[in-house]
Amino acid sequence: MSVRVVARIRPLLGDKEMEKDVIVTAASTEEGRAPTIVKIPNPKNEAEEFSFAFNSVYDRDTTQEQLFTAEVAPHLKALFQGLDVTIFAYGVTGTGKTHTMRGGLKLAERGVIPRLLSNVFRRGKKIAKDSDGETTVSVTLSYYEIYNDKVFDLLEAPETRTPSGLRLSEKDGKTIVMGLSERACMDLKDFEQLYIEANNNRVTAATKLNAHSSRSHAILRVKVTQTTGDMVRESTVSAIDLAGSEDNRRTDNDKTRLVESAAINKSLFVLSQCINAISNGDKRIPYRESKMTRILSLGQNNGITIMILNLAPMRSYHLDTLSSLNVSSRAKRIEVREIENEVVFKMAPPPSRSISNLSGTRQALR
Ligand code: ADP
Ligand code: MG
């Protein structure tokens, strides 16, 4: 089981978001290296800065193609060799989770999911061709959401939903969703039609933070079946657009919103505990403690998990950004920013300053 945790900082949007309000930046451990660190000021003392370490950090200018090529494409070979792959987008509402996973309609704006499907179909066709038709590859799709800890099939019309949702059961050590539909998919066009239709069935409701804030986890599961004679090899790739991780005390919630919030917070908390346990190589992974982690059997199989932490760079997200960094990062460091000290020093030079502050100041005075 391997897990990668990467961060993606989204660009500024529209003319209301301005460079002067940017507080989140990417940095590298050494000059010339790709960034692996996210920096953000300490809200209680802005002279201090927190640094959070990730496997990789994607800055504001990263394209959809670059992200896909670096983080998803390398695992497709493993998928066809029989490993399960899971990709999560985690973060505050408005930070780019849906953009990252689904993306826009234009080719260049397509997100992880359509690119993934396009690659799966291409690879499947090639395998069939290279085997002279001895191997057949079929792709089926399930798409569902977890809302208030209940599972709803997004490939079924909302009117047919039972209010209590679908039941879970265990089979061969795997969790299965009872009665979940599966649709065969021949090509990208097939997929897109299903996907657009299904997305209209998602539960969204207005909150103060975002008019179409997603209050549910949406899970797309793509099953790849390769058959050669009697031999059948099955593997799945799951792509998940999680509910927003914002602090729900600030969203002016009514009762429904508060029930939603409790369910969202609980499942995201368990998710972060599972990710931590997996990356530490712990034996016990608390995946049974929420439906979302249970359905994914997180850490139970021999698969690959990629968590993408989406971040908005602006000050208006400060506290929520910090809390999502705390949940997802593998390491945190605090440092005193030299630039802040320079200002203090110039105004009133105190007699005893630390060496590092003095050297920073000397550079500034030169
Ligand atoms: P979330 O799903 O996390 O609530 P969205 O994906 O809806 O956030 O993103 C919020 C807004 O920011 C959308 O208008 C989206 O198009 C835009 N956006 C997010 N990330 C990017 C990006 N990397 N490049 C351009 N626009 C982006
Ligand atoms: Mg979204």
C-alpha cells in the first residue's frame, strides 16, 4: 500500500482576488528543486511562518495536463497489472477540488477524471490489439455519493432513492455497496454522457461560503476487467471529489446544515487518520470508523492512494487553509521570517538580537 499526499494551489480568480492578498506560497527545500513545501503565516503572529511538507506541491500555474501527467498517469500501468488506485481531492469549498477532478469542458481544462477514462480506454484497446484479440478489456462504471453518512446511487434518478440509502456488506474482505448499479462503458463519449447526467443528481445546497457548495462525497469507481481465456483480472480506480473541509461554525448553518457538517467532519477526520496511519506504516488503520473510508477499504488492499490537497492562496481562507494543511501534511515546521525582523530592527535596534536575525538584517542593509 502506498500513499502520496500532494498539494495544489489554485490561481487567483476574477478581479476581486488580488496579489496583495496572497498568503500561501510554494517553496522547495533546495534551489532548483521542484517544490515540496507550502508556506503560510501564523494567523496569531504574522512574523512567523508555518512550513508544511508534502510529496509534491503544484503551484498556481500548474495546468490540468501537468498534474495528470505527474500524479495519475504513472499509476495506470499498475492498474492494468491488477492494483487498485484511489485518487482523492480534499480541501475547503472554492479551492479547486471539482476543477481538479472533473474540470471544464474545453480540452485543456479537462480534469483528472476524463483524462483517466481516456487513458484507460486507450490502454485497453492497445492491450486487446497487441494480444490479437485473445484478451478482452471491459470497463464498467459506478458513481455514487455519501451524504450524511448514507450512500446514494448517482446513476439512478433521485426519485428512486430510498431515504435510508444503500446498505453495505462485506465479501472476501472487501466492502460492497448493495444494489449499486454498474454500467458498461465503451468509449469516452459513452462515459461523458453518463457522467454529466449523473452529476445533475448530486446533492448541492447553498451555504454562505459558496452557492453550490458540495455537501457530499462523490465517488466514481471505474472497474477494469481483462479476460484472457479462463483468466480474469479485475482492478478498480476510484476518483473522489470530497465534501468541503471548511469550519462549519462559520457558515451560518441551519439544522440540516449542522447535521451535514457533523457527518462531513467525522468522515474527513477518519480519512486523515487513515492517511496518516498508512504513511506511517501502522498496522491498524481505522478505516471502519466512517462509511467513506470503509467503502474504500482504505489501507486494506495492495493499492495506490493519492490525496490532492486543494488550496486557495488568499488571506480570506486563512484559518480553513491552515486547518486543511494540518490535516494533510506529513510534517510542519515553524520559522521566523527575516523580512519581518528587518523592519522591527530598523525602527528600534534592540541591544541583543539573535545571530540569524542580525545576518538577515545585514543583508538588507547592504
Ligand atoms: P471546490 O470544488 O473545491 O469547491 P471548484 O473546483 O468549484 O472548488 O473551484 C472554485 C472556482 O475556482 C471555480 O470557478 C473553478 O473553475 C476555479 N478554479 C479552481 N482551480 C482552478 C485552476 N487550477 N485554474 C483555473 N480555475 C480554477
Ligand atoms: Mg466542488
